[in-house]
Amino acid sequence: MIQIGTLLVNFEQREIRQQGRPVRIGARAFDILEVLHRADGGIVSKDAIMDAVWPGSIVEENRLQVHIAALRKLFGADRELIKTVPGRGYMLVSESRHARAAERQSGAPSSGGLPACAATLVGRHVEVAQIVDRLGQACVVTLVGAGGIGKTCLAVHVAREMRDRLGEPVCFVELARASTREAVLKALAGALRIDASDDYLTQERLADVLAAAPCVLVLDNAEHVIDVIATLVEALTARAHALRVLVTSREPLHIWAESVFRIEPLAVPATDSSASAILAHSAVELFLTRAQSVAPDCGADEETIRLVGEICRRLEGLPLAIELAAARVATLGVEGVASRLDDRLNLLTGGLRSALPRHQTLRATFDWSYALLDAASRMLFRRLGFFAGAFTFDAVCTVATEPDMPIAAVISSLSELATKSLLTVEFYGAIAQYRLTESTRAYAMEKLRDEGELQRIASRHMQYLRERIEHGKMPIGDMAQGLPATEPRLALDDARAAFEWAFSPGGNPALGVALAGSLVGTLLQGGLLHECHERSRRALAALDALPPGSVDTLCEMRLCSAYASTLLHAGGDVHEAGPLWKRVLVLAREARDEAFEARALWGAWNSTLACSDIHASFRFATRFQAFAERCGTPWQQVLGAEMIAVSLHCFGEQEQARVRLERAIAALTELGADAADCVDLPVDPFNFGNGTLARIVWMQGHPEQAMQLVENIVNSLRPDMLEPSLSHVLAVAAVPIALQCGQLETASRYLAVLQSQVALNRFEIWQAYAECHAGHLDILQGHPQAGLAKLERALQRLMSCGFRRVLTPMIAICAEALARTGRIAEARTRLDEALEFCLAHGEHFFIAELQRVQGVAALQHARAIQSGGRASMAGEFEAQGRRHLRDAMQTAREQHAPMLELRAVLTFVDHLLERGETARASSLVADMSTRIDLQSNAPDIRRLAQLLHAARAADQSHDLDADSGRPVMAGGM
């Protein structure tokens, strides 16, 4: 509220109060009062008043006089505050007439005249103190910054500080409407309250006045008359040595006396900040302050605070944009504002009525700066809108210029854009990078559309990005060593933004597909599998809708390969991968592209393993081996041998698989990782092979050796190749082998890392796989119900997307838990289905476990029947159980898997002891002990050792009893 006489006036709310009560006044009279107030004690002609209050209308002078009379009546005893100046107009006296008269007689500048501004300046207290200090050292200080960054408001607060605390007289000059040298001089003369007639008004006269009564001269909004202001300030400071000048402009004056103070945006929170941390940032404070004036409850919960932080971050701390966004909270809410920032130029309107027109909308702020550019700089500026991240001079020349545009002109235009605060220049050592803010870029893109240049520049930009990617100039990870720290990420952001534009309404899908074909390889190399999955999926959908021949074969193969590879990690239907690899294989053979032919064969083999179609995996493994022998490298030939070995393992041929794997791993080690340039694999074949070998070694009864292999694999992973290799190794080798070996603490550590990694990278399939392991761990730790709940949920998720790689052991664990907790029918159903699948698809390596658990389920059924009083029926199920256990032992022995045989033996022995068949139990234990290293600490082997010890003790007791002639006691071992 502003006090005028006895009235309190709020021009923004158009409200007048007198002695606390609202006063009614006509709209025209209120407008006249505002015009007189804005003149700050200056004379306003009748024509100027009528033009402002009745724009575009012919108005009789008596209508103006009627409203002036109404205002004087409202003022009552203070009616003389509105003065009539005969022949010139009217003025509003806001101070005592004696003070005004004394001021005019002395020729001293006014100490008032500061425009309305927020009483509290958010987040700028340090800057105010720095500028006040700078004015004490330099005679000219220019506040430079982008439009809407708060230069005027900061200048007003500095002026208030100088006036109120330091007692300095202040003269504030608004230059927004001054477009010529004469207009500038008149504006300055009006602020100094000296005669502004053409004959009398000269630069020298103004200098004389300021020399006689030094002050702080504030020249606001100087960028459109920058040359005039530069000349004027030099002349004034040369004659008025005690004068200090504070200028606000979007570019510096470039004069010797000038000290430039660049205004930075308000502080914004980082993406992952807590609610309390978000509230500590000045941009958020400004937003909430303005928003709460129209919506008092704004910011009452953490989710709203998080959204406010996101809004401020996307508006990059620009105060005008933040205030305009906050004003929209009353109608859209915070969530509505956040969701509409992509259309910010239409959203951010409706500034304060008292603000200059160019500060009432974000678009108008940019219009003002754009109008100040020459034609070449306008062209360059709008074309730079396609760069979402940082870009270099080479990028500017490639994308934004015409062939006949001289390099000197490009340099000059970039300099002009940077000088006018439309372009940010950042240096990383000697390397210069340029960047547009998100809001500036939105305006540049709008201008590009208006000029009809969008598709042409888009095509150039896409081609530029593709060439950078293809030539390795947009690296991620280790490949980015030696480049500026932000360059790889910003370049990737640029490609992401171009991709989104291509598939947006009005974009160009063909360009987007071509860019995606180049981009997916970079995403895979950088470990960004989930993003690669989404972008390749969208690009493939667009490609299939385009006319044939819209993109080249290489692009199509890249997209199909990327999507098929990432399906196995991102949670899609893994059955989709097979047709995609076959598509790649056909294209590769037509194009005679041997590298992609190898990639397609390996991918098809890997996808069949993911579905546990072992018969099909053999076909692709042998085809890969034939390809490698025909035209492949030594590395490919060894890889083919490894593929066949892994398929043999899954088929149940453990002896053959182990020999072949050991030979292949030794050959791969000898060739070295540098030779692996023929097939771009998401999982390193060394780790893939060693993980399989560790499982075979465990199955063959060597738990400690298996754990040592696991440890070696985990230790061999380098930071640059963590994912998806780490998750794969932990999920299919490290965690399950540690659990089977009874090393629960080690398994828990590995499992924690696995769960963290898969959550971080959003590997949905491996998340469900980790949940299976967590359920198994719960069961081993004595929590069968909790473990079973996790297992059932995770298995359902995995099987719904067709993923079955090494899933049979999980099914067996789940079925055994079901049987032991009384859900026998469900257990038997799961086992029958799993066994049928394994036999149909050649997945034999865990059939012995399925048969063992079938035995457990049948014996549990027999016990349940017997406890129900139907002993006669129990015998049938008991016989079934024994048969299943014998089948399990036989299958494991045929597959040379002693550990699986041992598990079946132990289950059978427990049953025999329960039935009192100690002799047969002893025989099984003794026979099994000849094929297992009893020195191991694995739980199953420790159990075997205990049983063997008990059997031997029982035999000794039997011998002693026979010698003494005493009867032998029947019983356990």
C-alpha cells in the first residue's frame, strides 16, 4: 500500500482505503490517479493523461476535469496534493510543498521517485551489499543479466539502501520508453526536475546539475539505447566527478569507467534433494512467497515442495518466470503448473499490472531482447534452439549457419548473443561451450517454427548428432576420459531432446529412427539399458509404420539388436527377442554384414537360453560355430565352443560341458579381452562362461571350488563394465551358489548388492530374480511362510514374461516349501508342469531336483493320509515317493552331478530312518560317501558326514554286541 495524503492506495489490487475502510472511486478516476503517481511529482500533460486513460478514443477535456474534481473531493483537506499547472497539465504532490520547492530551488535531484518493488528481496541480500560496496569503489556499475532476472528490482533495493541507510540522494530514470538520444535526455531531465524544453535541454546542462548536487543516478533498462547511454554516462562522469551511476542492462556499456556486475539466477535445488533442502533455496522461497499470496496453503506437504523444486529447477532460477509460474497456482495448482512447463511461453503470462509490458509475460521479455538483434544474430539465435545441452563452435557452424556466412559473422553474432545475455558461455580449460537456458530455448524454437525453418534445421541437427555418435565423439564412461566433465552428459541430453522432438507432433519420425539407430549403441556401451530399451522400442514401432526404404539396413539391424538385447533385462516379453534376432540375421546375410550375422546368432542363442529352449539353443550354437569356422576370428571360434558347452550343461551333460568350458575359458584368456571386437555382447563371455563353470563344479560336489570361482568372477568386474554383467553374475551364479553352499552371510551380502543394482538400473527381470533368492534365504533361515510368499510372487512375474533361465531350481525350492507347509496338491501341480516343460525343451540339468521334490511331495502326502486315519491308502503314495527319489538319484548319476544325487540320497535316507530301515540307509550313505569330498563345509556334505559317522558307530556297536552274545538293538543310525 502507498500512502497519498490520508489515503492508502494499492495500485496492483486497485484498492483505496481511508482510515481502514475501503473507499469507492470510479475506474477512470483511479487510472488518472495511477498516471499521476507514476510521474513521481512530475507534470503530466492533459493529452498524456487522456491517451493513457482513454487510449484510442476522442475525449472532451471536461470529462478529465470531472474526474480530477472527484479525486480532489476524495482527498478532502489534502485536495491541494493534485496541482493544476496552467498550460501544461497536472501533477501529484507526494511530499510537502516546502520541501519540493526547496529541492527545486537548490537544483538537487529528488531522493524519491523509486518505482514500486517488493518490500523483501528474496535471495539477493548478498548481491545488494556487494553492489553497494562496488558503488563505493567505481563511479559506474552496470547490472547485467538476462531479461526477467531481476535487475530492476535489485537496482531499486540498492538505491533504497543508498538513500535510507547511507543518506545518499537518488535519481531514478526509467528508459524503457526512450528510444532516441533526445528522449533519453528528456527522461533524465524529468527525473532531475529541470526544464526539458528543446532549446534549453543539453547534455552539458544535465552534467552541470549533477555536478552541483551529486547523487546516485540509476539508469534502468538501457539495452535498447546502449550506445546513447554509454556516451552520456562517460560525459556525465567526466564533468560530475562525485556522481555515481548504476545502470541496468542486458549488455554492458563497454566504457572505461564501468564495473560490470553480472546477475545470476536464484539458487535451485538438486534433483534428489530432501524437502528441507529444497526449502533452503532462494528460487523456492520466491515461488512459495508469491504462490502463498494467492493460495495460502501452497507448500503444505512434501510432494508439493518436491514439485515446486522441480518447477524452479526447470525455470532455472529466473525470478520473472518463477513469479509468473507462482501466479498460476491459484488457477492450476502446483501440479498443474509443473505439468504444463513444456508450454511455458503460453503458461507464463499475467504479470503485475504495474510492471512494464515486457515483464508481464515471459514471451514479451524475450521479444524485447530478440528485437534488439540484427538479422544475422536473429537467424543464428533461433537455430540454436535445437541444442538442448551444451554445444561447441563447430556445432554452431554445422547446424545453424549457411554456407556463405563468413566465420567472422558467426563469431560476431555469438558474441552479440552472449553480450545480450541470451547465450551462456562456459569454459572448460581452453574449450568454450555455449548453452541456452530451457526458457530461452523454448522461445528460439518458437521463432524457428514461425520462420518455417524447423524441418531443415532439424535435419541438419540430426545429421550432426549422428556423425558425432558414429565417429565416437559422444562417448560415455571410460570413453569420455580427457573430455570436459559435463560434455558427454550434455551431448547425450542433446540427442535425447532431438529424439523426443522427432517423435512429437510436428516432428520427423524418419529422422528420429535414424538418430535412434546411431544412439542405441552409445546407450548400451554406457550401461543405460533401460533407456536403450525404451528408445529402441519407440523407434522400431515408428520404423514399422514408415514406407519401406525410409532408413538403411544398418539402422534397422541396430534397433532390432538393441531392443532384443535389452528385453532380457528390462522386463519385456522375452519371446519377442527370437523373431527380432531372426530378422537381424536375414538382414545381415542380405547385406553381407558378418559382424551383425555373428551378433544375431549369439543373440538368438542367448534368447533361447532365456526361454530355456535348450534344443533351439543347440541349433544356434552349432550355427554360430559353423559361421566362426567358415569366416570368423579365433575369438569367435572359441566363443562358439563356449556356447555349445553352456547348452550341453543345460542339457544335463555336465562332464562334457565342464571339459569344453575349461578349454574355452583358457583359450579366451590367452586371446585376451582386446580380441573380443567381433560381437558386441551385453554380458562378458568370460564371466558368462565362468559363472556356468562354477555351477557345474558345485553340481559335481566341489562347493569350495565353486565359491572360489564365484569370488574370482566378482573381483574381475571392472567399474566400467559393471552392468548388466554384475547383476547377471550375482543372480545366476554368486547368490544361488552361496545359498546352496550354506554360506548364508556371503549370500546376504551378494543379494544386497544385487537388489541395489537392479533397483538402480530398473532391471525388472533381475529384480524378480533377486526376490526369488530372498525367498530362498528366508526359508533357509527358518521363515518358510515369508520365503514362500516372495517366491510365488516373483516366479509368477518371471514366468509371465517368458523368462526361465536357471529358473527350475527356484521352482523346485518353491514346490518343496509348498509341500512341507501342507499345500501338497499345489506343489505337485507345479512339479508336473515344470517336468513336462523341461522334457519338452531339453532342459535336463535340474530334472533330478524336480524328481527329488516330487518324492518329498508324495511322502508328505502319505504322512498326511496316515495321520488322517487312512493308513491303507498311504502305502501307494509312499511307494510313489520312493520311486521318485530313486529316479532322482539315477538321473543325477547319469548326468555326473553328485551334489544333486546327494540331495536325493539324503531325502531318501531321512525317510528310511523314519521307517526304521537303517541297513538300507547305511548302504546308501556309504555308497554316496565314495563320490563326495567329505572335507567340505557345505550343509549337505556335513549332513552326509554325520550320517556316515553314525552308521560306522552303529556297525561297531553291532560287532561288540555280537561278540558278547547280547541281542542287537534295533533303531536309528
